[in-house]
Amino acid sequence: MAYEKYLIEATKGYLGGLKEVGVPAPLVVLVSMIGVKGAQLGVDTFYFGDGDTPIDRDVLLLPEVLIENFDCNVASALRPIFDAVWNAAGYERSFNYDESGEWKPR
């Protein structure tokens, strides 16, 4: 959950700065993780089971996300990125989202 929180907060900050200097929306967020081969997500197996497997590549290229306006729900917009990270670690999706798609970290 920690990396999701940090990325959400950082993206909010970057969007605020870009808006302040007059950069127009839409914008694309691109995230890559480098040096992650063998890394695993630190999850509680009681809640999430034993799906956690080491990431099998050194560079994890994550899906790009379109931010259509500065008033968007950043946590919802970044979900495809988080789902891809969890998927690379052997899980179906990020389990930090509820049934309605709202980010509710566990």
C-alpha cells in the first residue's frame, strides 16, 4: 500500500504544480520501475493468500494513464498502474480498491 500512497500523493503534487505554471490538460502519467527483478509485494497472506511471487523482470513498464483534467480523482486514475504492479507480483489486481473502484487501502 505504501508505494500506492506515495505515487498518489506525488502525482497530486505534480498536477498542482503543472496547473500552477499553466500546463494544459490532458496529461499522460508514465511510471516505470527499474531494478525490481526478484522483488515481492509485502502483503498479509491472511487477507490476500499466497499469490505473491517475485517480479520476473528488472524493468517493469507500466500502462500509461490519461489525466483528462486537473480535478480528476487521482487514486482512481492510477488504478491501472497499481493493478499492473500487483499482477506482476502474481495477484489479479490491487486489493486497495473497493467494489465501487474507490481507493480504500487495507
